[in-house]
Amino acid sequence: MRIALSTGSVTSLLSAVALIAVVTAAWLMVRRLQAAQRRAAAETERARRWAEGQAARLRAELDRREERLTEELRRLDLREGELAERTADVARARDEADELLRRREAELERTAGLSAGQARAQLVWEAEEEARREAAVTVREIERTAREQGEERARAIVAGAIQRLAAAQTAETAVSVFRLPNEEMKGRIIGREGRNIRSFEAVTGVNLIIDDTPASVQLSCFDPVRRETARLTLEQLVEDGRIHPLRIEHVHERSREEVERRCVRAGEDALLAVRVGAMHPELVRTLGTLRYRASYGQNVLGHLVESAHLAGMMAAELGVDPEPARRAALLHDIGKAMTHEVDGSHAAVGAEYARRFGESEDVVHAIAAHHGEVEPQTVEAVLVQAADACSGGRPGARKESLEVYVRRLERLEEIARAHEGVAAVYAMQAGREVRVMVRPEVVDDLGAQVIAREVAKRVSEELTYPGQIRVTVVRESRVTEVAR
């Protein structure tokens, strides 16, 4: 019993201690809250005083700015008043000037007996008539002088350039003849059951023609580079004596590399021959492949070198830099090296090819314009046209019989004469241009355009010719009066 009482007393004591601890903690918490409230009140008071100070400073600054704006508005009002006064003065002065002009015009009209509009029209008409007469006389004189001097100068330049250049040409065909050391070599070339000749034609892409011609065979191919590669292959095979399919493939690969080197060397030799500066290696290689190409029997690379010499000499005669003219003339037919690979005329293809490898726009334009597909805009373009015509049209340059040439010219004139109103027809520039003279009283300007279009269409449908043929219809009317 005493133990139980003692335990209850301890429990009561502990409860009292806990209660005292809780009260003490609450009292401490209240004290802390009161201290925090006092600190917050102090912070709020400081913030309020700072905000009031800032507001006072802003109000003072706004007052100062308002005073300045008021002063500026006052000055602007003063200036606006002065401007209004000056505007009024100017308006009064303009009115006075207009009044003086009206009085002067009235006085002039009274004195001359004409109104201002009539006098102005009379003066304008007289000035126009005088200017028209003087312009007609000046134009006629300029045309006469330019025609006389221009034709004489052009003839002298072209003739001098042609006389200074002599170039040999080699006739090219689509067949190459290869001489054999003996008749027995034909059998070795054919091989057992024709396996060697079949392998040769499959590897080279060239037809090998073996006929009754003694000690010779023919290589036939439209591509002269491939034909030359096949010729070198056959030459090395005959010289070595070992002819079988595997050997043919090996020798053909070496011959192809050798032809590639020859093309590069031919292009470099052409650059040195015409004294043209550095050029992209791909252009040099493509230029060299033209060594094996021909146009109507004329070697294309030889034609380019010849044209470059002609263009350079004519440029020097005219006093312009000959290097761009030579460069453009050397590249003007480079499109013939890939015309079968790319759609379009060789002039357009060549111009795009030269632009791709960094040639200047003047050179590109001259290449594109050398057949008249693009209107020539530079001296170099005109010189390239002239050099190309001189090199291709000179006697002996191209392989074409006189009979075929004359027949084509006659047919050109017949096609043009078939139209009503045609007075005369002239085939000019070795058949590259047809000039049709029409009667002006029968054919008007629209009719002349129709004739030119129809003639060009019939020529392109009925004739075969190199390059292009320009059709020019001339309609001229003359008026003659006699002064008595």
C-alpha cells in the first residue's frame, strides 16, 4: 500500500513538472513573437520612410521636368507664330509674282497677237523641225562615214589576219586503216573461231573490219577517241605478237591511259601555241580530246588554234587586249567534246562547261554567242564569230565537194524566192546567211517577219548544213524629191 501511494505521488510530481515546462515554453514563445512583431514594425516604419523619401524625390524631379516642358512649349508657340507670319509673307509674295506674270503674259499676247499656248506650240514645233532636219543630216553623214570606214577597216583587218596565218588541215573520217606486217597476222587477230576479234570489239567498242585488202584491217567507230585507243591497242598487240582476250584487255587499259596523256599534252600544247594563261586541268584535258575530232573534215583542235590566232591578231589590230579574245576563240567549240553526252547545242553546252570550271563571264558569253544563238554584247564575242567564220569558211578548210556546196546555196535561194513579194535573194558568208530583199509595196513589216520564219523553218527541214543559217529579210522604202 505504501508502494502504491508512493508511485501515485511520483506521477503527480511528473505531471506538475511537465505542466511547468509547457507553460515556460509557451511564455518563451510569446516573448519571441512579441520581439518579432516589434522588429517587423520597425522594418515597416523604415520602409515607409524610405518610400516617402523616394516619392518626394520623384515629385521634385517631375516638377522640374514639367517646368522644362512648359518652357519648351512656350518657345515652340513663339516659333509657330513666327513661321505663320513668314508663311503669310511668302504667300503674299507669290500672289504678287503671279500677278506680275499674268500682266506680262497679257502684255506679250497683246503685242504679238498670239496666246501663250499658241506661242509655246509654235516655238516647240519650230524647234522640233529644226532638230529633226539637223538630226537627219547628221545621221546620214554618220552612217555614210561609218559604212565606208567600217567596211574598209573590217576588210583590212580580216584580210591581214588571214594572210598572216597559214594552217595545214588533215581530212578525218570515221574509219582508220591499220597496216599489218603480213597476211598471217589477220588470222591471229581473228583467233580461234573468232574469239580474239569478238573480244577486241567488246573491249574497245570499235568494229574491226577484215576484208580482202592485202596486209591491212579497218577500225570503224564514230567516236575518234575510242577509235584511236583501239588503234594503239591493235598496234601494241601486233608488235608484241601475243593476242588473246586477257592480253587484249590489259593492252587496251594501257592504251586508254596513253590516249588520256596524249589528250592532256595536246591541250597543253594548244595553250602554249596561242599564248593563253593557266586553265583548269579538266578544260585542258577536254580541249585535248578535240585533237581526235573533226567537223566536215577539219580537225577541231586545229580549227580552235587557228581561230585563236585569228582572233588575237584582229584584237591587236583593233587596239584591244588580245588575250581574252584568244582564250574565248580557243574554247568556243569545246562543247563538241561532250555534245553527245549533254542535251543542247555545242555553243550552249560549251559555255556552261567553261563557266563551271571558272572561266570569266566575257569568255563564257563569247562561247555562247559564236553561232548567233545569243546576241553578242562584247568585242571578244564579235571577234570570235569573225575568227570562226574565217577559219571554217576559208578554201580547203573543210571537206565538202564543190558540187554539194553550190547545190546547197542554190537550194537556199530557191526556198527564199518561193515567197510572194521577194525581189532578190543572196546566199552569203559561205551559206551561213541568206538575205531576202522584199518589195515594200507588196510586203509589210509583219509579212517580212512571216517570210523570215517560214524560210528558216523550211531550211531546217529540207537541208543538211554545219552550224546555223541566219535568215535576214530586208524591207526598204526610199523617197526621193528634187528641189527646184
